[in-house]
Amino acid sequence: MSYAAEIGRIGEKMVADFLRSKGYIILRCNYKGRFGEIDIIAESPDAIVFVEVKTRAEGALVAPADAVDAAKQVKIIKTAYDFLAKLPYEVAYRFDVAEVTYRQSEDKPLRFSLNYIKNAFSSEALGGFLQKL
């Protein structure tokens, strides 16, 4: 596993642990559908939550949440719809983004921080864009 993949795995585990501490049930990690992958699918008391985790070095040129652009959002939404279609009942759902940043220095171990963004985007906001694809 590459260094970047290992850092990403640590970020995803950190987010899953955070969600569990808030009472969420983790349904799937790294769910792969025909349109893409969703990092974490969790169940909160009021919704199914599709979470995109972005892990970046502190001070990176692009903020983690900014890396979840419209094209990425469309893939997540389509993959989420595919997941939801397999459920035997209708549920409320939302799309969250977890920004994990890390700081690395020679004399200290890696330090991670988390910024969790509920309702980071919605399918309604991308309605026209979804129609074009």
C-alpha cells in the first residue's frame, strides 16, 4: 500500500470512529457501485448518511472539501441512489464531507484533525447537472 493510500485509510478510520462516537452505525465502508465509490455509509437516528472523506496535508493547495467538486458529487449521488434502490424501504438521506488534515514534521508523529461538514451538498443543488449526464 502506498503512503498516500495508508494516510487515506487512517483518515477514513478516524471518521468512522468519530461517527460511531456520535451514535451512528457504520453500514458500509468503501462501497463500490456502478457509478463510483462511497467512503462511508452510515445510519444516524434520522437518515442514511453518505460520507466522502478527503485527507490532505495541512496547508495543501486545495482544501479537502474543495476537492469534492461537482463531478465527484454526481458520482457520489448516483452511487448513493444505486445503494438506496436496493433497500426494501424509503429513508431520508444526506451527503456529508469529512475533511481530515494532517501535519507531519521530522521530530513529531503525524497529527490528524477532523472537520466534519453535515449536508455538504445535495442532489437538488446539482439537479440540472445530473440531468446532463
